Amino acid sequence: MRKHLLRALLLGALTLAAASTYAQTPKHTFTLGDESFLLDGKPFQMISGELHYPRIPREAWRHRIRMAKAMGLNTIGTYVFWNAHEPEPGKYDFAGNHDIAAFVKIAQEEGMWVVLRPSPYVCAEWEFGGYPYWLQKDKSLVVRSKDPNYLAAYGRYLKEVAKQLAPLQVNHGGPVLMVQVENEYGFYASDKDYLALNRKMFEQAGFDGLLYTCDPAEKVKEGHLPGLLPAVNGLDKPQQVKQLVRTYHGGKGPFYIAEWYPAWFDWWGTPHHTVAAEKYAPRLDSVLAAGISINMYMFHGGTTRGFMNGANYKGEGTRFEPQISSYDYDAPLDEAGNATPKFLSFRSVIEKHLPKGTTLPPVPAAKPAMRIPTISLNKVTTLTAALPKAVVSPKPQTFEDLNQDYGFVLYRTQVPGGRRGTLKIKDLRDYGVVLVNGQRVATLDRRLEQDQVELNLPPGSVTLEILVENLGRLNFGPFLNQNRKGITEQVTFAGTELTGWQHFRLPFNDISIVAQAPAAKSAAPGNGPVLRRGSFTLDKTADTYFDMSQWGKGCVWINGRHLGRYWEIGPQQTLYVPAEWLKKGANEVVVLELLKPQQATLSGVEKPILDVVRATGTTPKPN
């Protein structure tokens, strides 16, 4: 008891000392001039790059920020992700890789300013655009609206964020220059009353510094709130930027391009996007020469770990487009944090526009990388051998009905056999593996608008199972309020609705629980989904990549950490393994494989493979 008391007193003393030191940090002013931002009354041009703390191992935050400084940036831009910080209602997480305050403080320690984007909607190719899944449990709730239930949840969350970040505003001695209210709202609606409520909520939470909005050039009218600075996204022609801002800001500046895109993101089944530096370096030059502030999206993308990738869908006649785990973005800093030719090109441009006498830090050498020898994954179990307790319901339940955020749900029911007919799922969200008596007979892919397959059932009572994967909730567009996952309507066979469903929740939020369950013993796999495990030993650690090009579809964990998804259709064929997540000595790998259960070896490579796209059929094959 005494030991715990002394420890608590020591921690309290350290906290007070830190708070006292931080309180002595000089405060600054950051205001709007007619043409420029004014830092302590002097013109200041933000040259910023976007970094997302959850997409970078915490141990590497300082390295990435130092790389930004080495390219000539003076500011870091970042979103704040609601679903990362409030995974369940009232349960807040600001620790570990979600310690946004620590990220901001590291930026300050490295002499960098910060532009903060804590609006509840972030887009960002991120699951549900940053909204927590549990908002969808209330079918009547409407996000990005004056819905009282939405505003109440949003307000509670914003106050928790402000506890972490409001003290870090520049007018309180921190590095945060500006705080964004909402995010590209003009793409979604034009309700000025809603925007005004946002502003009021930010101010009441404690964000008492400079607030701004950002929208693409063609939507500034809809998304701008009078009285706030209108930042512009996606436009880099200086005169047009200035004219647009002046139109909505009383004829004045300053001028800020809040998102400048030197490349783009990827989604499954399409080529890896690349844009040559030569195309964008002259544009960066012209923007900086005009005195316009800029934030490049992305300076460094990193990796969308776990199941946090989002998806796009624009409506009938368009495809559902789930994004890949790599957020390489063809950015100046690659997925592993190394400088690219684009980095060097942009650095040369930025150097021309820095104050006289400014010397940039040298560009750090590329981080060491290694090739891990082939790993045997001989410990194997079928996925159905390690199921949790079933949730029983007459009709299929969605992920939200089951209080499940991400991952998979296995749906099981019994049907009379000895028949042939069409199995139809309405609506499948998003990918289904269909099994009959434990054997895979078809896959259904929402991307390809597949929702039915002809089945020939064997005689007797048949166990029908559908393993459904959430490929990522929509993060952009008009369908944010239609984001429920799983089987969202009904299942029919031969025209008759199937009932009496068992639901097995497989969120895979702790792979050790599943992979080491008593039922998870080595067994000969059939052709259904399996979990494979293996280990390897290292005498040193360095960055590496797992080559998944011989595998089918699934996820990989290293030492209990989720590396992301893989899928044979590409473009991503490797998974980045950061050195920070490897250990000297024994390391464990777990692979969830949906389509190629016989694949039993895993190889490492030193460089990523991001340019392979394989054709897929448009209709599922019947058994």
C-alpha cells in the first residue's frame, strides 16, 4: 500500500513539474493580416505537410517530423480521429498511438508549428470518415446535421479532445496555430446554421484561437462560414486562390491552400497511383512565390493499420471502392518514412523561398531494410474451429446490431438439402465467403455488385455459412448515413427467406485470444478460411515487407499487432513491417487467409510491391 502511495505521489510531483515547465513556455500571437498570416505581428508563410499520428508507429513520430523539417516544412497538419479516440460511447483513448497531445508536443520540441483538424468528420480514406461505428446503431441518427442525438455525441467528444489539445494552442504557449471547423462541408451540404453550431461548440470546448474552414474551390460558397477564414483545397493557381478567398473574406486574405495533392491514394483492384515530381514542383514554386501558405496532403501517408481503411461509393452506376491498407500516397516521404525523389525535388523548391540565411538540416539516409527468410506457418486451424459464443436471431443482424465495429461476422443457419436454387443476399456489406457444410462454394464481392449465386445443395440437413467482411465504411459522399455493415436486409434461397441465424462475432481486436483459443489446434485445412501461425528469430531488427503475392485474401499480425489487409487483386502485394514492431529473438506471425488455405509459407522483401493488379471475374462460380 505504502509503495503504491509513494509511486502516486512521485507521479503527481512529476506531472506538476511538467505542467509548471509547460506553463512557462512563451505564448505567441497568430492573427490574420490582409495578405499574410501574422506570427507575433510579423508575416508568416506556413509551409506545411500532413502527417497522421495513427498511421505512424508512435516510436517513429519524431523521425517523421524531423524528415518534414529536413524538406523545409515549418508546420505539421493532422486530423484528429473520433473513432480512434472514442471506440465505444464514453470510453476515451488518448494513449499509445492515439496520444495526440504527445504528437503535438513532439512537433513543438522539434521546432515545428501545427495546424489541427479535429472536426468530427475527417474523410482521410479512413473508416466512416472518422466517425465511430456506434453512431450507426441508431438508425435515425444523421451525421453532419443538426440532429440533437448527433450533436450531443459530437459535443461530448469535442470536449474530451479539447482537454487534450486546447492548452496546446499558440495563444496558450503551444504550437497549434489554427484549428479547423468541419471539413469540406461544401461537398456534403450548405447549412450555415449547422456550421455556426460547429463554431460555437469549438469555442465552448475551449478552442479560443484562430478557427477556419476548408473546402474545394468549387464548394467554398456552400462550406464556408462567414466570419471564418475560408481555406481552399485542390487549387494551386495563385491568382485564382487569392480571388476566391477575397470573395468570401471581405476582400482580404490571408491565403491558405489547406490540401494540396502532390499524388493520390489507392483502392483495391486499380493500379497504384503515381505522379511525377516534375509535374508538381513548378506549381509549388508558383504558390510559394505568391506568398500563399500551403499544406501538402500527404507529406507522408504511412499505413492504415487494422481495419481502419475507408471506402468510396458515389451512387448507382458506380462501384464500391474500398481503399487499401498502404497509405503510401506516392508522397514525398514513402510508407516507411524514407525520402523519395519527390522529397528532394520539393526540398529544392522550398529552399528558394526560405528567409535568407536559413539552412535546412541534411536529408537523413534511408532507414535500414532487410529481407526476412521464408517463414513456415505450419500451425493451422480452420476459422470455424475457434468461434465465440453465438448470438441467435430469427433474421440476420448487422455489425451494429451485434455491437461490433470492424472485422468479420460468420452467419450460420440450417437449410434442407437436396435442392438447387439461387442464394441471394440483400444487402451484402461487403465481401462474403459462402460455405456449405464447411466447404467454400462461392465468394460474393460488393465491388463487383455480386449478391447471388446458384447452389446445388447435397442431400440432408445442410449447414449454410456466410463469412462477411467489413471492407471499410464509406468515408466520403452523400451516403455517410447508410454505412451499416454485414447482411443488412435478408437472405433467400430458391425464393424463400432463410431464418434462424447464429452470428459469430470476429472483430479480431485481439488476435491472441483467437489464435491461442483451446479449440485452435493444428488441423488439416479444407478449402475454407484458416488461421495460420509461425515464428522466426532475428538477431537484429530493421524495416521489412511481407510478400503476400502468393496468398489470396486476408490479414496479417506481427507480435500481436495488425499490419493490415492483403488481397491478390492488388495493387498492394506487400505489407510494411516497421522495425519498431519487431523484436530481437522470437517473433510471431498470424495470417488469416480466406481463399488459399493451403498456402503455408511467407517471405520477406526489402522493398514494397505496389503496382500489381490482377483481373477478377464479374460473377461468382457455383459449386
